[in-house]
Amino acid sequence: QVRLVESGGGLVQPGGSLRLSCAAFGIVFETNTLGWYRQTPGNQRELVASITSLGDITYADFVKGRFTISRDNAKLTVYLQMNSVKPEDTDVYYCNAEDQYTKTQHWGQGTQVTISS
């Protein structure tokens, strides 16, 4: 059974830091592109950052220089280090895995991130 389990969300003050984790179960982790997306209710889900199996990274313009995505293939986990967070970063953050060969996608259940003083 495929599962992506996010953790690390919560309430942080503006300017603070947070690290999200996503543990993967039931996929061939090494052949998946892993991504973090975010969504506000009523809005489209948007890409925050992604990392391919070769380590190629893409960031949305609104997080460049503040967020860092990384993956640990031994731990089957992808991370999103969020620094210098802003109130507009408040959202539900979702982990995504897409197999580079089959293009099959899986989503986590989401984790709430709230930036507020």
C-alpha cells in the first residue's frame, strides 16, 4: 500500500523556521520525483519545490532563497526546510511523488502550516 506521510507542520512566528518531512511507503523511492505543493481552500494547488531522482531541483519564485528541498533515499524521506517564513506562507502543504517511468502520482494527506504572531 502506497502512503506518503507528512509531518512537521504547525504554528510559527513570521521570520521563523520550520522543517516538513514526508516519509514514503510502498513506492520505488529512487525513481520518483518528489515535490511539495501547497493549497489554500478554494485555490489551486501550487508547486513549492521539487527534486528529481538525479537531484535536480525546482523552486517556485515565491520561496527561492528561503526554502530548501532535500531527499534522503536511505530513509525514504523528503524534506522541506522553511526559513524566513511569512504570513503568506500559511497553507496546507502536500507531499507528492511521481514515478519518472510510469508517471504515476501519489499524494500525502497534507500538513497545516500557519505563520502568525
